[in-house]
Amino acid sequence: MPQPTPGSLFPAHLAEVASRTAAALERSGFDALVLHAGEPLELFRDDQHYPFKAHPPFKWWAPLLDAPGSMVLCRPGRRPQLIFHVATDFWYLPNRLPEEGWTREFEIIEVHSRAEARAALPPELGRTAWIGDPLPELLGWGLASINPPDLLRRLDFARGRKTAYEIACLAEANRIGARGHRAAEACFRAGGSEYEIHQAFAAACGQREQELPYNCIVALNEGGSVLHYQILRRERPTQHHSLLLDAGASHAGYGSDITRTSAFEDAEFTALIGAMDRLQLGLCDLAKPGTDWRDIHLAAVQRIASLLCESGVIRCSTEEAIDSGVARLFFPHGIGHMLGLQVHDVGGLFADAEGATLPKPPFDPALRLTRRLEPGFVVTMEPGFYFIDALLEPQRHGTHAARINWARIAQLRKFGGIRIEDNLAITADGHDNLTRRAFADG
């Protein structure tokens, strides 16, 4: 059955966003809200700017990704206004309003300066909140509040449950990202460098680096042991052992977050990757409404500990590996996080919209999500294990020395580590694996 396109789902999305925003405004004591797209950030003592990224609360309303200075005026019960900023400039090409159908949902006012933007807003803003850059001019605009924490918190909580439009955008981002991963894998098999693999990924996605949702992690060999590996080495290694590629693509401001690990002609490490892939799919099966994410993380620790014991990396029982903490030396991060307009999307620790939070497990301070899963949540599932010198070397003469098979570590260190990551949309009775579906669609 054909899937609905994101564009056809946008009007219902906007109506739902308007409803959630109206509820948040009422609870926070405001009548209206101005959402600012953001301003270009200048480099220190330079006349250039960092690549522009529109603020997520603005993108939640309008998929307008490259319109600095623009604003959305939200007034419950009224049609939203898009105050579209077009700079008068001969150095750069001025912004042009997209022709997509979503623009029909807004009253659009074109402005050419901040003064014109203020004139386009209602004269009286005494009960209007502002979310965005705290511009100096705002002090004279008569706004009720700038970035009020209680309103921001309520909106962040509301963003946790994705609309059908948002899930469709994330599904498209996964399809684009899967295309990039296939091209990157081919470049790896051809002996490419990290830089060449990155370029193959971006080219297949058809996206500039600044359009990607995050800086790609392209780690060859032992680089896979660095969780947020940030180097793109130009030189090709003398020998290719493995590739850990953590890279996503974007669509309408929503980003995928996909990780795959590949071995280069090594049957033993390929078998370990296969075992991790099966483990990951088993964890995905646990993702359903009502499940406490902390329980899924604990299951991940248990299953990864078992795999480490079975593969000879740890020399003790699975129970001892967990209770002693040695297993977490190989799996030091959380099992996943919320995904949406931000890669590590907001609201992962909230118990409610009023500010209460759900605690992280005492032995897992890196966990970014502690909530019970609900239909509409989109989460990542990313188990892995790594041979991280900064964590392992102190244990050569430490409390875990006898529990670690150092000869096995020496054999596997050249591969860096393994991570498999999919994006899951929680449904009424389980989940939709957006990533596996994207790879299966070709």
C-alpha cells in the first residue's frame, strides 16, 4: 500500500502543533507566541558566518530551513502568520519562499528588515512570548517574556509524540540515509579513505555537509573505538579491517541517525557483527508502548555482556560481568535516544510537562531517554561494544584485570568496535523500523 507523502500530511500536523502550542500557552499564561528562525552566527573577528541552522521550535511549525530572521506568529484560534525575511543584499542571493503546498497554511508577510518585522507583528505584545535569539531590539518590543523556561519545557514535552507528518519525514530521511550508507559501503570495499567514504555518502544522499543532521562518524579500523570519532583522514590506511559508519540524512528538517559496521574480508569479525545485528533486532522487539526505556537499556547491558563472554573477550560469567561493571567498560553509552527535529531530540528525561524528570539508572549516567514508550515516539536503538584504550588500559592492573582476556583484546583492537543503529517509530501495538524498511526498499 503506498505510503502518504509528507506534504499531504502537513495540514493535519500543523493543526496538531497549533493545538499543543495553545495548551502550552494557556498553562504558561500567554496569549500568543513568536517563533524566531534564528540569525547567522559570525565567526570570531571575521566577516563570515557559520552554516545557518534554523531553530527547532520554528521548524516544528514551518519547514523553512534557510530563512534567517524569519518568524512565525502563533495566536490560538487564528491562522498562523509567517513573517518571511528577505534581505536586500547584492553579496548573497536573497531568500525565496518555497512553492511547496505547506505555505498555503500560513498568512505570509514579506519583510526586509527587523524594523519591518516588528511592524508586521501586533502593536501590543504584552501577553506574547518570544522563543529564539535574544536580540537587543526585543527590549523595546514590549514582549511579555523572552524564552520563558516553563513554556519551553512544555513545548519540548509536546514534541516527544510525533505526528504522522513527522514520522513520514523521518521515514524519508531514513530512505535517503540508506542510499548514502550503500554508497559508503561500496567505497569502503573499494579501499577508500575516510574522507572518500564520507564524500560518497554525501553525494549519494544529494546533501551538502551543512544539510546533514550531524557530522558523520566515518571510522576505519581502530577509529571505531571512538564513540564520536570526528576525523576524516584523507590518506588510505595500509590495510582496511573495518568501517563503523554513523551517518544520517535529513528531510524537511528531520534527520535520520543510522549506524552500520562492516568487516573487510575477516570471517571472525564478520560473525561478531552478525551476532550484534541479531542482538540489536532482539532489542528492537522490546520497543512497544508502555515499556520503560530503562528496562530496554538493562536488557542491552545483559545481552552485550553475554556476547562479550561468549566471544571470549570477558573471562567470567555474564552475571559477574554485569554486577562488577566490567561489561560497561565495553558498552559505556546509552542504548538510544529520542529522534526528530534534533538528532538527540528533546524531552527524553521528562516525567511530565511541568518539569519533573525521570532519573537515569545509577550505573548508566549517559542514558538520554528514561521515559515509558508511547505511540508516536521515534527512538534510536544502537547497541555496541568497543575496545576503548582510555577505559581498558587502566584496568590492566586494576580491579577487572583478571576478568578481561587481554590476548583477545589484542586480536580485536584493530577493528575498533561494533555498533548497529536503527530508527524506530513506536506504534499502537509495537514499532515500525524505519531504517530496516528503508534498506529493504532499496
